Amino acid sequence: MKNKYVLTGEEYTQLEKDALDLLIDYGFIDFPIDVFKLAKVAFDVEFIKYSSLKREVLNKIKSYDSTKDGFTIFHHYSDKTIRYSIYYEDSVNVYRQRYTIGHEIKHILYTEEEPTEKEEIAAEYFSKVLIAPKCKIIKKGYKRSETIVEKFGLSYEASTNHLKGINNRRNSYGNSLFDFELDYFKRVKEIKKKNKF
């Protein structure tokens, strides 16, 4: 059954911009990025592995499809601050874990405590472009899923899916980068220059 929630081109672009901004804002310019560290540095996230939970709690969590791989609890305090706990499935491979954390970062960034189906779809996309930005793949000329796995730590399945979208873009725009992507590379260069001193 085809999904009834489709994101617009503008929504996809905004997700890409927000992912690149987050990477730049916290100085994550070398790949593969450590998404666990990014979540900790940006949002002071507490991580809870599914393996640390009691069996009955875990069974309940896994009975809901939307929490199968992970979910985030927003803790609201009386001083109006919010703390975040990301619960995640740690029995899967590291690529899946990284993807889940990227997904949950999107929910935190957009303050989605009870994400809608559309927000879940957007979080899947956000995780891909956070872990493996399209502009980096295009600029480097990467065309194989195996290369994306190796360079960015994205799973083979997600890399293959990601490349389909990138190849569609290449068919329309060639290897041209958009203004916001050119700006990203300019900002990366500035960070590297500053870090030299």
C-alpha cells in the first residue's frame, strides 16, 4: 500500500538545510559523523538501550510499530526546560542504530513529542541527509552504495535508497549544487580555517 503522506520539494529542501545547519552549528564537519555525540552535544540527550529494559517493558515498546527501533521521551521541568531521553534498539547493527538516532534527533529539533505519520516520514529523510548529506555525495562524485556505507556509515539499504534520490536529482540538475549547499561548504571551510589557529 502506497503511503498517503508525501513531502513537497520545499519540505525536503528544508530538512536538508536544517540537517546541514545542525552539523555546522555544532562543528560536525568530518564524516562519518558520531550521531550519538551530536545528540549529546546539541541536546544533552540521555541514551537508554533496549537491552537495559525489563522484558515486559521491552515487549510493550516493541508492540507499537512506531517505537520498534527507538523513540524519544521529552521531560518537561517546572523551570520550562526540557530534557530528552532516547530509547533505542541496540541489538541491531550499528548502521541501524545510527539511523535511529538521526531520526530521533529530527523529532527533538522540531519538538515533535507525538510525531504524526508525516513527521515520521520526514524524520527518515532527515536522518539520511544528516548522516550522508546529498551535497557531499554529489561533490565527491560517489555513485555506489558501498562507498556511501564506507564514507558515511549509512546502511547499505539506506544508501541504495539515498542514491536513487540523488540520481534523480543528477538527471535534472547534473552535479550542480544549490545555493544553500554552496553556503554549507563555505562555512565548512571557515571552520577548518579557524581550527588551524
